[in-house]
Amino acid sequence: MGLQMPAKMAYDEWERAGRQLADVLDSSSWWLGDWLVYGKDHYTDRYQRGIRAAGLSYQTLRNYAWVSRRFDLTRRRPALSFQHHAELASMPVEEQEIWLDRAEQRHWTTKQLRSAVRAARQSERQPPTSAEPSRRLEVPGSRFQWWHRAAEQLGVDFEQWVMTTLDSAAASALEDLGTLAERAEIPELKRVKGLTAPAAGVPAESARPGVLAERTRPVAISA
């Protein structure tokens, strides 16, 4: 699970150890990572020469060293591979321990661990679901611009104009809006019935029965 280096080691001995590790067919990634960490810490001006002498890839060794630094010997799990640890190396220590526990207890492969982490991240990024979710209505751009000009002509906020116009059209279409509003407990519908009071920001002359409803006649909206 790791490579313990002597407190004092001559450079030549360290370089020779790298050659020996590189010759081992299934040399542990932990060993190579610990070997490079030691070299970088003790031979800052010569360790890359040792890498070349050992015939090793610096990029690969650098990745090994990064994971080795992120997990000291006491935190490495013998039941999990180096790649399990590499999947979690960028996380804070607390999260690393949580995911290591899960992977160890559930006998996850590296791929299963990666999938579980990805699914958890995607779940965190999703916005919370509101009690009354809003719905998106897609309309042609020309229609949107037409509606926007109508609201500007009346000097009314665009979203408020759209809501008031649609509520007015619904009031004209429903025979018993009052009963429906009571059942649905929608105060906005009660206010719209008969348009006895103009909506906030809508001129009084624009709230007369039939005015806003007439503007919506060319508009067909399907669920």
C-alpha cells in the first residue's frame, strides 16, 4: 500500500530504486507515486534526471505522486485499488472518507464508484422543485415581439400584460369562473372575473370587459 523511504538516502540510491521499480512488471502505482514524492522533496534540482534514467513517463508519475500526496499511508484502503483513490483525490478529506467507505462496503468497481460520484454531483446541481412548478411555453419569435410591442404601447410591464391578457381570455371562456376559482383556490382568477378591478400596472381603460379579451382572439394556445 505504499513505499517507505529511509530518512536519509543518497541520490544515487534513490535513482537506482526508481530503476528497480520500473523493472517490476506490476509495480504498484503507490510505490511509484511515493518514490517521486520523495525525489521532488529531496532532490528538487535533479529528480527529473532520475525519471529519465528510469525510463518512466513524467506525466504518469506526476499523476501517481499527486494521488499519493492526497492519501497518506494511514488513509489508503487495502481493499480498494489505486484507481479508486485516484477517482476521489480532488475531493476534501471528509468527502474522500465517505466515498471510500461506500466503495469498500459495497464492493464497487472503479467504474461503479465513478458513476455514483457523477450521479451525486448531478443531483446537487439540479434546482429544487417548487410546490407549484412553472411551465415553459414556446412561441415563435415574431409572435413574442408582437406581444412585446402591444405591452409597450399600453405602457404595461410585459409579463404582467401577458398574465392579465390570458386571465381575461380564460374568464371569457369559462361559464362559471367564480365556482372554478373557489374550487381551485386561485385568488388571481377571482380578481379577473368580470375585470372589476384593473391589474397592477394596467391602465383602467385597458381592463374594460372585452378589450384585453379581444386582443387575444388571434392567439391559439394548446397544452
